[in-house]
Amino acid sequence: MRIKKFRGETLPDAVTKMKAEFGDDAIILQTKIVKKGRFLGLFGKKQYEVLGAVDPNAQPGRKQVLTTSSHNQKPAAVQDQDLGVADSSSAIQLLYQLLSSQDLSHALAVRIVKTVLQQVPKQDWNETELLKKKLRTEISSLIQVDTPWEFTGVQKVVAFIGPTGVGKTTTIAKLAANYHLIARKKVGLITLDTYRIAAVEHLKKYADIMNVPLTAVYSSSGLASALNAYADMDLILIDTYGCSHHNRERMSELNMAFNDLSVEKYLVISATTKSNDLMAIIDAFKELEIDNLIITKLDETQSFGILVEAPDYARVPIAFITNGQSVPDDIEIAENDQLTSMVLGG
Ligand SMILES: Nc1nc2c(ncn2[C@@H]2O[C@H](COP(=O)(O)OP(=O)(O)OP(=O)(O)O)[C@@H](O)[C@H]2O)c(=O)[nH]1
Ligand SMILES: [Mg+2]
């Protein structure tokens, strides 16, 4: 087995390079986004890296399945009656398997395959490439992304809410660094996570390094005055305590803190979240009227179905994705093409 990394400006570029050297039989073991140097973060140039492998002794013409994930090994067949067809072709099964290998829920995978089939005449249902092309269009239309933040004289106030340990504080540090140190915006931080001294100190360390102010709010009514004190800031980022979606008391307490205040709420979710939990989390946080999603820890998984499932279920777009622990580099503005390629493996 020969294994090598290939890089390109886009994921398809990197895959083309891999195929040029390794041939069509090569398989993808891993894909990731890489960046060079420090302080590139949101505004830097990113590259895509593909870890490709080929068996030099493979019989020519015997195609291997292109895979981004070891999950693709698991056979996942869909019943004809679920799709409402009499006799599904292997091409149709392949579409379904592609989606279920990315950990999309059965219900959404079936819905997507059905939509694709509605757009293709029945006699072409065994045309794998045609079905895949339609699948790409469908996936792309389901991955809603937000427009990049703009500062046109109106102050932007964003609170980061979500389950415990998903990366809320780290994401705020990444955004503060990018928008303050690189985009030169006036950034103020507020934290409502004042139950734990360590949590305040954690954010304070970042605030000090970046030389941005941090206000810790200790009462539910304290947020309004903290916001007033930041009247001259372009961007205010509000950290919150992690809320288990089972803890309704904490959730309504958080909701009360935002009462009547003009604050956008970004729900932060880890890409490692299981499909069922994802829906329960979104259901619970919907009470707080979510404006956008941030999907974190994409570096910790090989299954990217959450990029389709989360915006589809929550009915709000993805604003940012994060792919590592490094502040400020490991964050990206969500781009439709990039996320579609991640889900479909190139
Ligand atoms: N691999 C990886 N780790 C991340 C990413 N974002 C954050 N982390 C790590 O996840 C852990 C938790 O991050 P925090 O930012 O403290 O998460 P939080 O949501 O603020 O946690 P609570 O305040 O306890 O609810 C830390 O070890 C981070 O370094 C990411 O994109 N990828
Ligand atoms: Mg935190």
C-alpha cells in the first residue's frame, strides 16, 4: 500500500492531484483543511489536504470504493418501501449508503434520495454519475450557510450557547482574535459563565493576551448594563455556561438573561454529536430562538452528515465551523461548496 498526502486550493483539486499520481483506484483515507503560518484564521488562505492510498498490486480495472471514512465499510441497505420504489438499483443503494456512511439519519437520507429520484427519469435510475450529480445539488441546497459578518456601523452582539464542552469559549477566543487583531474591529467580551471561577479565568487569559475588555456578569439583570458599557464596540461576544439539554431550569435561566435584549444567539454544536442527540439538543435550545449554528470539532470526526442535518433540522444557517484547538487559526467562515465537498468526500 502506498500512502501520500496531496494538497490543493479546493478539495476537488487535491483529489485530482491524488488521482493523477495514484490513478482512479486510489482511495481517500482522510481529508482535512490546513493552513500555514500564524494568525491566518478566518482571513488567511486555506488549503485542502487529502491522505490518499493505493495498492500497487491491485488488479487494473477493479475499482475500489472512494471513501472518506471507515464508516463506509458498513453495509447499509435501504428498503424499497422506504423509498417508495418497486425495485431500487444498485446506484440508488449507493446514494443511500453514501449518506448513511456520513451518519445522516435514516429519515433525512431517505428524504434526500427520494428528492433526487424525483428529478431523474426512471430509465436513468442506474446512472450512478447522474444520480451523484443531482445528489450534490440537493446536499448543497440543504446546507444553509450564513453570510460573512459585515460591520456597517451597526453594533453586532452575539451570544454563544450550547451543551457543555462543545467549544463555546475557544470559539469566542478564535473570533475575538480574528476580528480584533486581524480585522481591527473593536471587540468586547462578556461572560455569563460565572458559576466557575476557572471558567472566567480561562476567558480572561485570552482577553488579556488580545488586549480586549472582559466583563463578568453575575446576575440575570447584569447583562443589560454590561452591554450599555460597551456602546462603542463594533462586536460584542457573549460566553455562556454550558447547558445540558436535559436541564430545563438552566436553560430558562439563560433565556431570562437575554430577555428583551437585542442579542443574536449562535448555537454551538460538536460535529461528534450523534444524530438523535443533535435533534434533542436543537429542540431544547430552540426555546432561546437560535439565529445561527457553529459546528465545532470537525477534526475529530470522519462523518460530516451533521453539516446537512443540523441546518435542516434547526432551520437556521451555519455561520462558522471549527477544526482544531488552535486559537486563532482553527476556525472558518462556513462556505457552501466546502461543506458540500466534505459531506460527499470531494
Ligand atoms: N479537536 C477540537 N477541539 C476543540 C475545538 N474547539 C474546542 N476544542 C476543545 O474542546 C475543549 C472544550 O472547549 P471549551 O471552549 O472550553 O468548551 P465550552 O463549550 O466553552 O465548555 P463549557 O464552558 O465547559 O461548557 C477544549 O479542550 C478545547 O480546546 C475544535 O474545533 N476541535
Ligand atoms: Mg466555556
